Amino acid sequence: MYAVIKSGGKQYRVQSGAQLRVESLPAEVGAAISFDEVLLVGEGDNLKIGAPLVSGAKVKGTVVAHGRGEKLKIFKLRRRKHYQKTQGHRQSYTEVRIDDILQG
């Protein structure tokens, strides 16, 4: 069984037992977390597609860790205009283990 959830403005395809990195969530390590915005639930040929959400469906998980990703460099250049700009950032993330998918 798999589901497509929405978290942090992004969509993720998840299965039970899988680990994924989502945008940083305000939860402690080891805390149970629930994703209520489920867009699709599927098992084999049986699909439930939401419009826009599947009613009553939930995905439950556990927070495994918090961290920060690799440093990204942003370089902007306008040729012949004497303009150069360098920026960078590290995106914070939360690693979540998916425990259960409830169809509702």
C-alpha cells in the first residue's frame, strides 16, 4: 500500500516502513506525527484519488531525526554589467519513518 501526501508545499509518495526527509517540522525526536493531507491512496489496482484530498485518510509516522542538508550555492551574474552575487543556504529537514497508512 502506498500514499501521496503533502507536506511543506511538496508532495511525497510514501509506503509503510519507509523513511523520508520532509521540510522541518516542529516535533521532538521520537514523537508520533500524523499527515492529514493525503492526496492519493493506492494498493495494487485499487486507487482512491482525492478531489483534492482523500476524506478520512491519514498517514502516521514517527520523527527519527532533525538535520540540515548540504550547502547550496546560488551564483548570479549579469554579463557586461559588472554584477555578481553569491549566496548560499542549508535547508533544515526532519526525517520521518512512516508507520501506517489509514484509508478512512
